[in-house]
Amino acid sequence: MLNRKARSLNSWNHFKRKWLMHRRKFIQTSCAACLSLTALAGALSSCQTTKYVSGKLGTDGLFINTDEFKKAGKRKDSYRSFIVVRNEALQYPVCVYRLSDAEYTALWMSCTHQGAELQASGDFLQCPAHGSEFSNKGKMTNGPADRDLRTFPVTVNKNELFIDLRRV
Ligand code: FES
């Protein structure tokens, strides 16, 4: 039979063991959660969100301000590699890539295989229907499509781009 002091000590030890087990479990769970959050933050920062603009439709094409490529809140010379022009007057969007200050490409986002709308992802466009891929210059890099994308001439005038859509 244990005396009162021994029982109290026994109960304290039991409490300490339980507390240590909870603490260990808490640390393991917290570390797993931290690692997951860190991985998620890394994944999110590596994927660029797509910027959509409507542009200004003229008689022969679209006008876009080059400032649309500037990344908000970033350094002065930080630019997006592409933007997507969605205009209700157009059947498909136009993906505009900024290759340099003076060089841009404008690509019709219609797959040359069966006409599905393409998705821009970094420096290439991909077809969600059957997986064809195209470069940021419209070259077909992966089938089943067997033709390059339709492209449009782009003229740079100070801080304005003109995309000539007369061949749409
Ligand atoms: S429609 Fe694009 S790969 Fe088939």
C-alpha cells in the first residue's frame, strides 16, 4: 500500500509522462504542418499567375499598353513574360509574350489540332484536350498538332503595342 506522498509522486510522474507524450506529438504535428506550408508557399511563388487584359480594339487590331507587363509592387524593371488578351470581339484569346523591350509575339490561342483553347504556362502553351504544346513563338513542339500557331505582327510604339489582327 502506497502512502499519500508516494501516490502523489506516482500521479505526478504519470502526468509528466502524459504531458511529454502530448508535447512530442504536438511538435511532430506542428513540424509536419510547417513543412507542408513551406512546400505550398514555394509551389505558389514558382507559378506565375496569368494576367488577363481586354486591350483596346481598333479597326485593324488591338492596342495594349506595355505597362500591362509590369509586375505590381516589384522592382522597376520586373516584367511578366506574358499576358493574355481576352476581348469579347475575339473568338479566342491572344497570348502576348514579351521577349525583350522591343520584341513581342502575339499568338492565337486556338490549338491547330482540333481548335481547343490553349493554356499559357510559363514559356509555352499547352492544349488541355490532347496535350499538344507550342513555344512562346508559336512553334509546335509536341503533337498531335502538326502545325504552328497562328501569329500576328506586333508593332511597338513607345509604350504601346499594336497587334495587327487583320489575318484572324
Ligand atoms: S485539340 Fe489540341 S491537341 Fe487536340
